[in-house]
Amino acid sequence: METGGEGVVAHVGLHALGRFADRLGLADLLSARVPIMSERLPVYDRSKVLVQAILMMAGGGEACSDIEKLRAQPALFGEVPSDSTLYRTIFQLEPDTVAGLWEAMAQVRAQV
């Protein structure tokens, strides 16, 4: 990363935060706690959707539609799910799954 120049992008700090989450193995820990919720494999790993939602909120996002700010910068964030995928992911989580996600987050916090 460098300042100035041609390829200036917004939210580059979120990219660094996402890389940190990757180094901690956050998506993998969450993935072990999120069951597949349909008959077919999802296009987007639900744990990665949740990590991208965390990045979105860290960047000031308040609604599922705010994920579009990450989608607009694929060079930084790769493939990002649509707001409807984020919505479905969140509202399909069962209470016991959410409890498992909190446990995984506690595990990451303890590691840090």
C-alpha cells in the first residue's frame, strides 16, 4: 500500500483488518460453528460472509446493504456476497449456532 497515485481506494484499513482476521484463522473457527443450512452447498462460505459483515460494521456499516461498499472494491476484498446473501445468512442462524459463534470469537480474543 502507498499513499497517492492512481489506484486510490477507500477503506484500505478494512483490508488490513481483514488480513489480520485471516492470520488469526477467524473464518475457519467460525466455519466449524456454522452448519450448512440448505440442501446445496452455498456459493459463499457462511463464515466468510460473517467475517465480511464484521469488516462492514467496522467501516461504519449499519445495514445489510452497506456490504456494497466492500463489493465495490474487489481488488481489496475479493468476492463479497450480496446484501441479500448477508441477510439470509444472519437470519438463518439458530440460537445454538450464535452461541457457538460467540465461543469461537472468545477463542480468537484469547489467542490475541
